[in-house]
Amino acid sequence: MRDNLTLMQAFTDDELLTVLDQVQLTAELGTAPLKRMIDPDTLSGGQKQRLALARGLLRKRPILLLDEITAGLDDHSARTIRQVLYALPITLIEVAHHYDKAMLTAFHFEAFTLNAGHLEPMA
């Protein structure tokens, strides 16, 4: 797990465990999650998506481009992940077919739709 998260960059165990907690993977990975060997065939689609998100959060970039970040997640997990993301003090650009309009409003996000090659504000 450690190498999958770090991609061979230096991060502390605390940093790694923090992002795994943020994306709700710690409990699912069992004891000593950083030492766990990952077999992609044993992870669900949602777990793979959250692992990819954890890699992005770990790097603390000022801008995240998210493409269908909640695909493969149940409604509760998708909402939790979006709450984590939307509370970050960064710029987020999310491309999604399914979104939570109430959350967009609550977190003061602007939403647009692509129509004939042009961005238009969503109503």
C-alpha cells in the first residue's frame, strides 16, 4: 500500500494514514494498512477510486481536476468524499454526470454544463 500511495516519494506514516482516513479506507484495509500488499483484483471499484483520490490529496496541490471521482461509489460514500474535497482550501474542477446540487450550493461552488462546446451556468 505504501508504494502505491507514495509512488516512491517520501511521506511520513502520519501523512499516509491521514489521507487513508480522509477517504475512509483505513478501516477497510485492516490492521497495518501501509504494509498491506494490494491485489487490484481484490479491491472494489469504489476502493480503487478512493485510493486514487488519496494519492491526489497526499500531494496537496492547489488545483485538483476530478473526472467522475465518485463513479463506483454508493451515495453515502460519494457524499462523504465530496464533503472532504469541497472543504479543502483549493481549486477543484470536477467533471461528473451525477452531482449533488445541494452540496454545490452549500459549499458555494459554481456549476456549469457543456453545451455545443460552450460552458453555460447551470440553472
